[in-house]
Amino acid sequence: MNAFIDFYAAPPGLTAHAAPLLVIGPLIAACAAALSPSTRSAWMISVGGTIFAFWMALCLAGEVARNGVVNYYMGGFAPPLGIAFRIDALGVMFALLISGIGVMAALFSGHTLEAEIMKGKRRLYQSGFLLCVAGLLGLSATGDAFNAFVFLEVSSIGTYALIGVGVDRRALPAAFNYLVMGTIGATFFVIGVGFLYAATGTLNMADMSGRLATLGDSRVVEAGFAFIVIGLGLKAAMFPLHGWLPAAYAYAPSLMGVFLSATATKAALYLMARFLFTVFGPHLDFVGLFLTWVMAPVAGAAAIICSAQAIFQTDIRRILAFSSVAQVGYIMLGVSMASAEGVSAGLFHLFNQALIKSALFMALGGLAFNIKATKLSDFSGVGRTAPWTMTAFAIGTFSLAGVPLTAGFLSKWRLIEAAFAAHWLWAVGVIAVSSLLGLIYAGRMLETIFFRAPVSEERAGEARFGVLVPLWILAAASVWYGLDASLPVDLSTAAAQALGLAPAGAAP
Amino acid sequence: MPSFATPLDANTIVDIALLAMLAVIVVAVARTRSLLTAIILTSVYSFISAVWLVVMDAADVSFTEAVVGAGVSTIIALGAILLTRSECSRIPWRETLLPLLLVTVTGGLLVYAALDLPSLGDPSAPANIYVGRLYLQHAEHDIGTPNIVTAVLSSYRGFDTLGETTVIFAAGLGVALLLGFGERALQDTPRPSMAKMAESGQHVVLRVSAKMLIPMISIYAFYVQFHGDLGPGGGFQAGVIMAVAIILHALVFGLQETMESIPPQLARGLSAFGVLLYAGVGVVNLTNGGNFLDYDHLFPRIFEEGLPDSHLVGGHHIWGQHFGILAIELGVFLTVASTMVTIFYAFAGRAPDLSPHGEG
């Protein structure tokens, strides 16, 4: 977090309230977008709201770098009576990521919504998008277990409809599936929180953690843990609970593909890490057993099986969606090592994945309304007709496959190092095999796009300028962090420390 | 947990009877293939759980369950089956095995944990000795509302309630995005208006009783709204009751009549405005030097200096808390009522014809 230590983004009066404003900004923008007179004004509100959130996240980053943790008491009531926001390095990392991707997605949405969403619904669409941003940011900031559930719902309820409402009719059953699975996940989570409340009498996470440590063996806590992990596993598309994801991402309007693939499952992963390490703690028997014997094998299986599945998809977005589930596997593999190296490598990978996946979906979305294509074969030869868009896509794909000089390479490398450090040789093997599979589907996409003859005479034009700008910012970030990864490494290392994991060599 | 050596007291017998009814209803819902029957049974289920919650002394929750579970969600579900078939298709038994296994495991896990839970009403349970007791001790002093549930929901944990209100708004938004705003109903050929119905003498009893009921339901909604900090109730319940009055109007006099007085755009706008009002109160608190949603800082300093000293109780501004809660409850009321109406419009606007004089 050293990069932010001398960083004062706003006057102190505003910085003091940056924590609630991070969430309330996009929330108010969502209401304003729903009430706004035109599509264009709704789009501007959307861009403004997300930029405001990013600004507040930067303010928080400065505060966290200087003070370690930002505590904010809603309504002026200290916990356990009131709800507290508690933002540490991990929370800041996610707030920066979600709001940053939010700005890019909002910029991107100006052109694509016109092509994909019925006139008259675009304002509401922007409103729903902003609600989703607000919910995910709230998730990253809150220090209260029930408040986390509320934000999980805020971010999900609108999303179900946003996925289903596009031109692709296959999106409707996908959205319904996601609705059912997501609701089961949220219900499981709240049952788990209810059990923890029954056992500890508090909802504040830090307070809960302190009381759980003194509680000893309790079946209520064990069952609560199981419900929370399964519930969040559903939301995070943890293998084998990922059934809803490929169709939901592949058939959704491209704005949702861009934003959700980068943030939604990641936020659920964040909450899971929060519960595993902050609330329960790896020193508890059942948490340690879960990490080593459930999460690690499942993560390894996801990395291999879903990479293999991605190879056999014909729809290009489904390739990316299956790849997403595989990448969740990598991240979880890092987290399940429960070491500072492993968790920070996992978080670094998560950071890169968010940039990569939103860039890839953005490139496809920018083209899709020109060429109305979904299948991989429809994209034959597009690299020649839309070089700028597809070069950015290629950079993203390189980073996804882990080609050296990209950010994706560095994070895989650090995962392998962490696996060696933990003496998990099988995990090194899993990453190697899965990376090979990743090369195959990445190569398949690039081969079709760049080296095949175009299928039809109808030339697919370049994506609009308004799409190219955020697209190239994301692609450039993948290259930049491949050459100089100090910022994401710094963030993820501080985040792992915030979870109570000291790096090897440091005093315990 | 009742031990069977001692005679059962009346409360336990009522509990067992109500829970047994719930169990029977759940099995019946799972077995029936008629969606209409299932909806009516779930409505009965909600009603019985509302009664059970009263027995448990959870009046606020019971109230919500009655108006939301038994009331408006039944109406919306009925609106939904008008758009689909009324029977569900038969599922081969092989496909039910995996869900059955999952449900059994989940149920087993719940029972496993429940055996270790403190028994109901145990005064030494963690939930009762820690935060719960703190609320009972401090609410009168901090907030000053006689109904402590309201103190917790709107002030101590008011930020959660803002989130829940946003969820309601998001739900209405989602339904409007997927199903539209019921604009089809406005484009259709005009249906017989109220005046014409009166001339031809159709449905006299229905219309007359609805005309008597609608104002009374509305007044009751306002009662629940403004007495939320004294007794059970508040913005959520009042909003749903108000929506029920409007929906009743639509059912009896036709959707077009209702849409003329409450246009879909207005309902949609109010739904966003309610959230805006709630969040706006929080922002006002910020600008007046407090934390977000700290109603102690509802009024600017200058205004406060003109107030009598009686508004300060132990450093807390009882007036600020009182008016803050009123304002956010109004936001909740607006969002809930208008969202329910929006959702109803979205379903009913697609249905063939809901009014009693229609053909469908």
C-alpha cells in the first residue's frame, strides 16, 4: 500500500465520509438514472456515479495506507449496536477494482446499450447497473455480517433481470437459472449468518470473530460455516456449483458480461475469504480441514476440467465463461494454501483476471453489434477487418494464457512459487496442465480471428471510439502490470496481511 | 424444549398445532400439480406463520408476513399464473432423486445444528444476553421510540433498512425491465368505464363494497405508517397495505381506470424517489456534521439553537431521531407501495383481462 501513502485525493471533510459515500454515490446515481429524462443523461449519470465511486475508493486507499484500517459507524452507533464499515487493505483492493472496472464498463455502455436494449428501457438498465455497482462496493466495505447479506441482495436482484433483458432469447432461461441458484446461495448465506448470531449474539464481523475464538466446539458454528461456504460458493461459481455461470455470462447483454465477469464472482470470493480468515480463522479445525481437503481439490478440479470444457465450446463467450470458472479455481487454489504467499498470489491473479475478462468481453461486445455474431466461427478473419479491437483482444488472450511479459504470466508464476513454498507439488502440476489447456483454447480463438479467411463479404468494422478507449485502457493495464507489477503486488500483499497472514520470514 | 413428563402448557400446544399445520401445507404444496392450489396454499402457509409469529410475540414480523406473504405476493403470483399454464408438468421420479438427496442433507444439517441451539426464550442465550439486551437498555434513551423494533430497524440498523429498500426498488426495476410497465393495457381498445358500468348496473355489490373498502384500507395504511414507532408497523407494512388498496381498485374497476389516476411512470418514479429520500436524509446528516444516517444531526446547528432544551435527552436529539425516522419511513413507504403497484401493473398489463367484466 506504499504507493498510496502520500495520496490525498480529496479534502479531509470529504475523506472522513468516503466510506459511506463509496456506496451511496452510485446508489443515488442509480435513482437519478431511473428518474432522468433521456438515455444520454442516464449514461452521463452512470459515468459520473462510477467515477465518483472510484474517487472515493482512491481516498480510502490513501487513508488505509496511512492508518491501516478505516472504521466508520453508520448512524453514529458503534458496534455491536450499529452497523460499521471496516475497510482494510483487502477491502480497498476490491473497492478500487470494482469501481475502476465500473468506470470502464460505464464508458463502454454508451454505445452498446443502444444496440442491445429496447428503447425506453435503457435508463432503467443504467439504473440497475449502478445498483449492482453500489451493492458490490458495499460488500467490499462492510464489517457487518448481515449488512453483507443485504448488499449481496442489492447487487444480485437487479442483475438477474439485467442478464435476461437483452436481444438473445437464450438469456431468459439463463437468467432464471441464475436467479434460482443465486437465491439459494443467498438463503444459505443468511441461514449461516443466523446460526452465527445464535451462537455469538452479534452481527459485527470483528466482534463475532472474537467471540467465536472463545466458544470452543459448537455444532451451531460448524453448521453455520457449512451454510456460509456453500452459499458463497454458489455465488462465486465455485466448482461444482458453477452451473449457472456459462450461460448467464455468454448470453447476457455485453455490458453485463463486461462488468459481471470481472466483479460479481470476485466479490463473492472476497466475502468468502473474509469469512474464512477474518471471522472464522484458519486456526479452527474445520476451517483448516475445509481449506486443505475440500477447497484445494475442488479448485484444482475446476482449473483442469473447466479449462478442458472451454476448449470444446463453439460459442466464443462460452469459451471465456468456462475459462472464468477455471480461473476461479486458480484463485481458490492460492487461497486454500492459507499462506501469505498463496493468498496474495491468488488475489494478484484475481486482479489480473478482472482486467483481462472485462477487456475480452468488451472487445467482443464492441464488435458484436456490428457483426451480430456469437459463434467462434463467426469471428473468422475479424482480426483483419477490425485490427484495433482485435489486437486488444489478443493482448487480453495472451495475458489469459499466461504469455510472458503480460500480467497473467506473473500471477501464475507467483501461484507456482507459492505452491512450491507450501510443498504442494500436485498444485504445481495442476497449474501446468491447466495452463497448457489454456494455451489450446486461447490459440484456437486467435487462430480463428487472425488467420482464417472472413466468412462473408460483410466486413465487420472496427468498434466505436467510445468502446476502444476503455478497451485499450484495460489492455494496456494488462501489459503495464506485466512489466511493472508493483501496484497489484503491493495491493495483494497488503491484502493478505490484512487477513492476518504474515509473509514467511517476517516475525509471526 | 418441553419435557413430556410435565403437562404441556397452552402455549406449547398451540405451537405444536400451528407447526403441524405448516408441515401438512408444505407437503400438500409439494404434491399438488395445480399451480392455483399451490398459490392459495402458500398464502394459507404465510397466514398461519403470521399467527405463529404472534404467539412468539414477534408482532412486527407477523404483520409483515401477513401483508406481504399472505397478501400482496399471493395477488402477484395469481397475476403470474394468468400468463402461464395453471398446471405444472409431471416430473419423472428419477429426476427428483438428486434434489431429494440435497434437500435431505440440508435438512439433516439444520437438525444437527438445531439440537445444539439454545432453547426458545432461553434468557441466557447469546442472542438474548448481548446485543439484544443492549438494545432494550439503550433504545429508550438513544432513540426515544416506544417500539424498540422500530428503533433497531430505522435507527441502529437504519443502513440495513436503506439496503432493503434498495432491494425492493431493484426488484421493481427488474420486473419492469423484463415484463414492461403494463403499457399494453393503455394501448388496448378502451374498456367500459366506471360510469358505463354504473349505467348498466354490472357488479353492483362488488363496486359498492370496494368503494367503501378502498378508503378504509388507505386510512389504515396511514395509521400503520405513522404509528410505526409506537406499535407494530412502519413503512414496509403500510406501503404494502396502500398497494393492496390500489390493486383492489384495479381488480374491481379495471386496470385502465387505475392507470389513469396513478400512471405507471409515476409509480416507477416514486419508487426511485423513495430510495432517494432515504439516502438524502443520510446525506443531510453528513452535511450537518454527523455520520451517515445519524439523525441526531438532522437539523442544522442554527435551527437547533432555537429549540427548547427538552429535545436533548442525554446528548441525543430526540426530535432529530423522531423526524429522521418519520422521513426515512416515508421513503420506505413510497418505494414499497409504488414498487408493488409497478410489479402488479407489469403482470396485469400483460394479462388478457383482469377486471370482472372482461372476457378472459
